[in-house]
Amino acid sequence: MVYMTRGVCSKTIEVELDGETIKHVKFHGGCPGNLKGISQLVVGMNARDVIKKLRGTTCGYRDTSCPDQLSIALEQALNKNS
């Protein structure tokens, strides 16, 4: 699934789940090192656990962030799979 982000530097997030387990995450745009790190950290984790940890994370003056946008993308992927 490809999620179109809102209000952040990254433009899209690719998300692939195996059930509720995160199989693949890739950000397009944004801060490359940080987003590669986040992507590697969450692979193998339960999507619901990641959503709980990342939801509401802000970036500077923005009311969202790339991690927050990832939580939204994961929610949509879970809803799509159910």
C-alpha cells in the first residue's frame, strides 16, 4: 500500500503488512537517515504497537511528523486488510 503523506517533508510511505506484522516500510522524501532508521526499527513489529508509540509525534511547529504519518498509514493498511 502507498500512503500519500500530509504536512511533512516525505511525500509517500510504502507499507506492507503480513497480517498485523510490519513486513516493509519505505519513505519517499524527508530526512533519509532518520526515516531509513525508523523503517528498519519497525519491521517485524506489530503494527498496532507501532501506532500506539508513534501516534501524535510532532515535528517542530507542525502538528504531525513522518512517524505520525506512518501511524496513519499503518492504520489504513490494517483497515484495508480486515
